[in-house]
Amino acid sequence: MPRSNRSRSQRGRGDGHEELDVDRLTAGWRRTETRGGREWNVQPVSAAQALKTYTCPGCGGDVEPGVAHLVAWRADGVLGDAADLASRRHWHVHCWKIGVR
């Protein structure tokens, strides 16, 4: 059995740490960018969070599971936040940097 570096009195104690709020942590990475006179919300997706295959609108190629990428959606849409979120797209990081051709 492997040796533990924690004393027996500390095992099983919460030590007063609060639970991590993943939404709060990931929201800090979201940023707003302006492209072509429009504002966009851009949020990175880590390789560990990338679980599905998406089609990149920049190159038309697949964004495979396990590949870090970006999600972008309009920040200034006239139809409201729900419509903007529904129209979000997953981009390769490189494709987003060079922009839409």
C-alpha cells in the first residue's frame, strides 16, 4: 500500500476549503473581441473539455474531441442573449486568429 504524506488526523477532514465553482472559473477566461464592426464573446475550450466533434466555420474542417479550441458568439446581437448563444460556433484557434476568409 502506498504511503500517504497526510497525517491520520487530517484524513477525511475538509480543512475548510470551499467547493470549486467551475462556471465562475471558466467565465473568467471569456473575453470580448471586435471583428468587422461586430462584438464577439470568445471563450477557450481546453482539450479536456472538448468532448464532441464540431465543424470549424473558418476552414470547414472538423474540430475533433480532445483538441483545444475556441467558442465564439455575438455579443451585440439584436435578437437577445439566448439567440446569440444558440448560434455560437466552435473554431480552431488558428482559424479564429486569421479570421474568416
